[in-house]
Amino acid sequence: MEEPQPAPEATEDSPPPTGIQKTLRALYVAFDIISKSLQWINDHMGNFNVYLFIKYLLASIAFYFVACASFGWVTLGIIYLVISHERKGKRDLRGALALADESTLKNIFAASMHEMPAWVTFPDMERVEWLNKIIRQLWPYAGQYVKDLCKYSIEPSMRTALEEYKLNGFQFEKIILGDTPPRFSGVKVYDDTSRHEIIMDMDFAYAGDCKFEVSVSKFKMGIKDLQISGRLRIVMKPLVRQIPLVGGLQVFFLNNPDVDFNLIGLADVFDMPGLSDILRSIVTEQIGHMMVLPNRYPIQLVEDIDVVELKCPAPAGVIRLNVIEAQNLMKKDIGIMGTGKSDPYCILRLGAQKFQTKTINNTVNPKWDFFCEAICNVVRRQTFSIECWDWDANIPGAKNDDFLGRANLDVQEIWKNGEVDMWVPLSEAKSGRIHIRATWLDLSDSADSLQLQLEEIRALQVSTKNPLHSAVLMVWVDSAKKLNQIPDPFVRLYVGNEKGETAVRQRTNDPVFEEGFTFLVRNPRTQELKLEVIDQKTNQIQGKVELDLNVFLKERKLEVIGEDYSLSGASGGLSTLKLNITLRILKTALKTDDGDGGPQEKGEAEISSSSPAAISEPPPSSSSSSIPPSTPAPSIPPKESAGIPDPIPADGPEQKSAPVREPGSVADQSEGQSVAADADVSVPSPGEGTEPLAEVASVEEVMSSAATPLTQMFPSATSSEASSIRQRTTPANNAGMHGLGRIQLTVKYGPRNNLIIVVHQIENLPKEEDGELPDPYVKLYLLPDRSKDSKRKTDVIKDDCNPKYDERFEYPIPPNELTQRTLEVNVINKKGLLFLQRSPKMGQVRLDCGLLDSSKMTQWYDLAPAADDDEE
């Protein structure tokens, strides 16, 4: 670094600086120092642009003195400008990523790891640059198709949605597709599906130069810079023996995609959070109605296939979710003295399905006890999202509520365990956790299951007023014949308070609809299905059909296929409506007993089935028991216990056993009805009288697999010590190798680039020297970081040597950093005051995140003495 040159001495040609020049120079240096300081603060303060905020604040002070305006209103305007600037920055970043090539990605990789394409952050996603080149060539020819889609599909639904806000007459005036095509940044093809289908997930991103001009209520406005990103699933089914070898395609988003755009024209003046939020929510909602599960966009490629299975496949099951309560939420309504509460409520989403709890006022520990039931069409890669908000009075349609945090539940985890009941910490929040119970319900074609489900609902209705359901009704509206005159017919369906409508068919007496609908039914013994054929031009009913659902309980497999029903009220009496009607009874999935008398906890089932389609195969009754906790031996992998291959599941390296299903349950039809699944394999409980399997490895080998994580933690252990670990099978030795107790943990790397830790329980902690019971809690660090952001803590359990927590924690971490991180788990005794605690640390476990065993996520670990140099 070169040394600064001394300033030249004043000469006769260069007169000495005057006082004004010195003052200006000092001001310049001062402003330069302040600018660099603010820039440094901004670089270390996260997403909120402090430098930009103070810059606008200083400008507002000048504006205040000049215009004599209210400082409060000016400050609000500045905050809006900062937030708009941040939103624009994120939008520009997403647009740059959607258009980026390999060299550009390298330049922005370090700054935006969480925004990277899936093939960068997920090892199981592959690049598809060849596909992007093909789409770029085909894009100019897609203009007419997109225009027809907007005009005949999107425009009617947008018009209906905007009428709720008193905005009438929506229509597209001009559609310019632009030159920038969508891109696919990563693809994954599943290899453990039915042989009659191909399932492919693709990360879709569109940030093009399209332009839409629309008119609403005699006002003209426009939309440009449209951005849509999300995970798109393409299901190719059925596979046929003729070209093109694929009978049809199902295209849909697993969850609502991210949507953003800019308003132009008159609407640009009103591009404030209120109006823009309304338009964004409507656009997102319409995309959800078209192609977010349970809605799909079907494409038929071959004539002679089952159109019902392509356009409206049966769901995999139903999730009954109970949002019980939350604790320690953030305080958003701060009072004058610095104290405050919140008015929390939750929004729950599964695909396009949305539910909302009631608002509990003035509390940070709300108790909702809210129930909802969501139809689940696929198991892989779908999440049940729960967002917590603080309610604030606002303009109708504007979103002014404060965000309190988010929790995500993996649908496949719920399906595997049958039921999960746990506290989940809220992400994107400083504090807070939420108590959730989720139950998986199978679909049964046996009417005998109805009474049991009705009794279960009655028991649950004691604590909640939310309606619960006992069955699922699937209706396929095929066609109508010999309608009166020449109408523009459509069909409207009613089941209780739910309704659905087909698309309108123009000018025909024999319309073909070919649309399917799915309804939840409270009690099929008392409810009915009503269908009306309506002429859109005159709004007159052409005829109707009313069917008692109790009739279908007597049908074989509870279904009627291809039945022509006469339309009552139609003149001439010749009009008919062709329907397929299928009724399925909800049935709680049986769970293997874990020995503690309660439900099977998340992460306890270790024995894997071959695929999610195994939901339809009932396992042998003699193999449904699990090992009691008094001898917590590890589960035997299927390849050791039954000699069968153990394929990797579709949504991650881990795989657990599916809950035991009784005969009559319906397979995961959304991902292949014809899958022949392997039966579950479980370790029989002692004393059942069953003969040991011939392929089971020796006890010595099984216990050696249990000692693997311990030998990784203590590489200096001798072979004799390892042998003693393998022989630890009696309850007397459950205090661990060091006599400090053991801790049960589930540790896995999730599909969203997050390390998931579930602290289940601890057993056999030692008492204090005076015989008192400890007050233990568990504290986690993700080393080498020991900052506050890395710390996670469970609740304190008073006076217990065998505490149970079942608390879940997450760390966002890129996969390339896993090998550099170590998970430190400390058991702390909270007994007494801080300065009177004799030995606050009771034990410790350290796990190398680069050596996680995906086949054994839930294990017992012996507590070791804490290192002396560890900081509390």
C-alpha cells in the first residue's frame, strides 16, 4: 500500500486556502466518514437498508423545513420508499437469477446462497440448460396459445374475483408475450414410482418482458415485469405402447408460486401496498385455481386412455390438522411504557387450500384449538405451511398485519408416522413456537369404517366448533344429452355448504364437460348431492338431479360409474346427465405402538417401506409391534431383515416406516394406483412367539451399528470400549458409557436446505450430590458459531431425571457447509440461582454434521462430560 504523498507547500502560484475552502474541505471529509460508516452499518444489519433509510431521513428533515409538513407523515413516506426499494431489489435479483447463465451465477453465488437455483443447492437436482435452449426456440410460437389461455380461461375467473371488490368489467385489451421465455433451473426425476408413470419436479422461473393491458370499471391499466417462480411437477401418465409413449401430462405447482409485477398507466399512481396487495393476491389465487394442487392442468396426448384418471385422480388421503396453541410470540403492539401484546391468528395453506384460525386479542400465548381438514393429493415434496400474524385494523383487502413467524410441516413425515404431535419453533421470528397435532386419514372403500369415524368426530367436536368430516365424495361430470333449445350450459354442484361449477360449453344441446370435483362430507347418511344444469345466457335451470349419499353406502366399493341420471324439471323428460360418483370413508391410520402408551412420535419409526405407494399394502399382523423403550435397540434396516432392496425415497435420503394400514385403504392414487408395494417389515416384540427371520444379522452386528455414532464421537475409544458399548442391552446400563444418562435425538438434513433437530427425551440423568432431582433443559449450538443466532433451547423440566421434550429446531445451512459444522448438544441443570449452581452442565454430545447417517436419523446418544473450555 502506497503511503499518501504530503500536500504541496503553498507557493506564490497557489495561494493559501481561505476559511471557506477549509470549512468545505472539513465538511467533505466529515460527510465521507459518515457515508462510509453508514455503509459499513448497512453491510452488517441484514436486509433492511439502514444507509438508504438515513439518507431519506436526512432528506426528509430538509423537506420538513422547506415545506413545513408533518414530520410523522414524511417519515411514513420514507419507510414506504425504503420498503419499496428493498422489494425492487429482491425482484431485480430474482429476475437476474431467472435469466442468468453459468458465469453470471458464479458472480452472485456468495451474496445470495438462498436464492440459488436448485441444481446448485440440491445435490439431487440436475441442470437442464438444453431444455431452456429448446424453450427459447419455441417461445415465439407460443404467443397465440397464451393469448387464448388468458382470454378464455383467466379473464372470466379474474372478472368474477374482482367483482367482490366492486371492480367490474375486467378484460384484456392487449397481450404482448415478449421475447424472454421462462426457464427451468433444476429438474429431478423420481425412480421409485409406478412403472406406469413418470414423475418429474422442475424449478420454474419466469421473469420476462411481457406486457398486459387491461380495463377494469372503465379504467385502463397495465401489468409489466411479471415474475412467477415455484416448484412445478409434471406427471406423465399413463405410459402406452404407441407413439408418443405417454398418454397424457398433469402439470401443477405443489404450493402457491411467488408472484410479483409492476403496475403501469393509471394504476402506477396507486401502486401502494393496499391496491398492489389486492391485485397480487387475486393473481396468485387465479394461478392456484388453475394449477396448484389439488387443481391440475391436464394435457391429453392419446385418445384411448382413462380421462378420469388423467384429469381428476383420487386423492392420497386427508390431513386433519389441529393448531392447539402458541407460546412466547413476538410483541407487535407496543405500548407507551414499552410493554405490549399481540392479536395473533394463523393462516394455514396446503397447495391452493387455505384456512384461518380466529384472532385471540392481547396475548402472546394464544390458545386456538382450531381444527381443519385438507385433501392431500400427493405425498412427496409437499408442505403444510402455517403462518402466524398479528391482526391490525386496516383497509379491506390491504395487508397491514404484522408477521409473527412461519412453521412448515412435511406431508411425507405426517404420512409416514400417521400422527405427529409436537412443538415447532417459528422461523423468521425472534421468538415463538406453536403446538400442532396432525393426523393422516386414509380413504377406505368399506362402509363398515363409517361408524368408527363418526364416533371419533363426536369425541373431537367436544373441544372444537369447527366442522369435521367423515368421508370424501368424488364426482366426475362427464356429459349431458338432449338439453332444451340450444343453451350455453354449465353444471353447478352442491354438497352441504360447498359448491363447484364446470366450465361453460357454448351453443350445444349435448355438452361434454369431463370435469371432476372432490368434496368433504360430514355424514353421508344424512347429506345429499345436488346438481343443476344452467343456461348461462338466460340463467335458467335446464334440469337438476338430487341424490341421497346414503344410497352409495350400499353400492359395491361405494361407487357408481357411467350412470345416466334423468334431469328433473326438463321439458320433454329426455334430458340426462352422465356421472361417475365415488364415496370414500375417512379412516385413521393405525400406528405402531412405541411402548410409552402414547402416539408414535415424529422420527420414531425407522423401518422403511419401498415407496409412498406402500400405503395400500397392509403388513402382516405379527410384525406390527416395535421395540419397547426399555431396550432401545436400533431398528433393523429392511435389507438386513428381509433381504429386499431399500430404495431411496423421492424427497430425501431418509426413509421411515409407513403406518400400519388395514385392508380396504386406498392407495396413493395420485402417484400410481397400480403400484405393487412391498409390505412393511418390523422387528417383533419379545414374547410374541414368532420365529426369527433367517436373514436377520447377528445381535453383535446389530448392536455394532448402534455404536457407530458413539465411536464417531469418541474416536479414541479402544476396541474393548466399543465391545462394551455393543453389549449394552439391559436397562441397568441405560445411564450411558459415562454414567451421565442418554439423550434421544432426530437429526436430518431437510429438503429446504435446513438442518432439522428434534430433541425427544433424556433418560437416567444423575441426581445432585444432596439427592435433589435436577431441572434439566437442552441447549444447542451449531459450531463453530457460538453467537446468539446459533443458540437454541428447550423448555426447562422441573425435578425430573427422565424429561421428555419432543421439541423441534431448525438451522438454515447450505449443503456445501455441512462438512464444516458440528452440532453441540448440552444438557443444563437450571436448579438454583446462577451463582449457586455447582455443576450446571450435566453432559454433552457433539455430532459431525458431515457424517450424518440418513438411514438412522433417530438414535440414542450417551452423554459425555462437557469440555472445560466450553463457554456457557
